[in-house]
Amino acid sequence: MDKLKALETFVAVAARGSLSAAARAEGVAPAVVGRRLDALEEHLGIKLLVRSTRRISLTHEGAAFLEDSQRLLADLAQAEASVSAGGVQARGHLRITAPAGFGRRHVAPLVPRFHDIHPEVSLSLNLSDRVIDLAGEGYDCAVRVGDLPDSSLVSIRLADNRRLCVATPAYLQRHGVPQHPQDLAQFDCLTLSSEASQARGWAFRLEDGSITHLRPGGPLDCSDGQVLHEWCLAGFGIAWRSTWEVEADITAGRLVTVLDAFAAPPNGIFAVFPQRKHLPLRVRLWIDYLKEQYSRADFWSRG
């Protein structure tokens, strides 16, 4: 079995949703694609895909293996580009997108610096909380925070992100400190309004290891997370915010965390891009630049 070809076939089938679509893209018969998948599943000893006459779906193991396979293929493409690029200078136009709040704070400041390093690369940055169709709208790369439901994109994890309960020291001095997530019912909680996308509420890991979601209330809510952050800094209550947003405030002592023992597991900050056989050098260098910046010990605490 050609393991590399088998991995490429598996990723292609998962992205396109059928053996026939993946076969057409490669110019081979569907039976060839089917044999590769059979050989891969036999080699691994697990079922990766549930195949029927109408549709294909990933098993639980298949979904986990898909993420690893995408990462391996992306790393291989980057390794090949590093060797073949040699002394070639990156050039061309790079279209990137990021969520509005995160992008203003942690992507936009990096764009001019990247251009200084690679002056032959011009960049367009789109900041939007809408989930953009990268391939359909012509974007090279997106930064996304949280879960990644779209398996047709290749993802590279750039950093971890946690959600924490925070408040000002003055607020906690006046109102006390919650000891358990259920205690939040007795506090002023600054929450996203119903029009926002935080559908399940605030997540906590309980003593037995299970994850629970609560919808605490309070006299103030807003559809904009930046406004909640500002209200929290002004001492109006407890907010549940991402570390990328409040780490600098925590370091400076403007905010303190509460309920740390119940903090939910981290999610991720990812670079995602459409599947391509050869990743353009400018895209690879942009992703490497983000990884290098986000891995710096002081990056998130600088504000």
C-alpha cells in the first residue's frame, strides 16, 4: 500500500463527500479509490468511513484521523516547498481573514510587520465574524478560534485558547467571590445577548470531569464581546472571556480570574486554508510567522 497516496485519497473523499467525486478529481475509476480506502482501513484495523449508496460519513475514529492526515499532508507540502523554494523570495498578493475582535487585536498589528519582512508580498485583511467560504470567495488563509466543523479545509493549530471568568478586584471586593459555577446566579454576569452566536452558554468542567453549560443572567447583556470586555473592566460584573482578550488585563492586575478550578478545557486558534497540492510560499510563510509570534511567551500578555 502506498501510504501517502492512501492518505491523500482519504482526505479527498472526506472533503468531497463521495468516492466518485474524489475519483473524478484525480482522473481514476471509483473502484481504484475504493480499493485504496479498503487497504488503509485494513492497515489501521479501524473503520474510517461509513459508505452507503447515497452518502459517505466519517466514523468517530475517522474524524480524528482526518485532522491528523490533513496536518501531515500540510506539513509535507511545507517541507517540499522549503526545499524547492531555496532562495526564492515570496511575492504576490495574500488575502487573509480573521474574526473581527481577535483580528483587530492579534492579526492586524502583525500584517505590516510581515510585509516589512517580505516586501514583495501585498496583503488584504478582512475582519468579519461571518464564516467566510475561503475557496469560494478567493481567500488564501483564515485565522479561526474554536471548533472547526468544516473538514474540507486544512487546519494548523497556532495556539491554545481558554475561556475564563473574570472581574475587577473592586467588584469582587464589593460582592464576594463565587466558589462554584452555580453561585453565578447570585452575581451580575455580563453575557452575550440572544442575537449572538454563543448558543450553549458558559462552559465549565465539574468535579466529576463532565462539562456543563450554564446561562447566567444579569442586568446587562450585549451582542458585542468587546463591549462586554469594557463593561467588565469598568466593574459592572463578571464576564466569561477568552484568554486572547483578557490575558494582558490579568497580567496588569486590572482583572482577576474566578472559578479557575472549573475552567473548561482549552480550544484552539487555527490557521485554515483550502486544500491545495502546492501551498504558495507566501501562505506558508504567513502561517509560520503567526506560529512564531503566537508561541512567544509574552505575546498574549502584551495587550
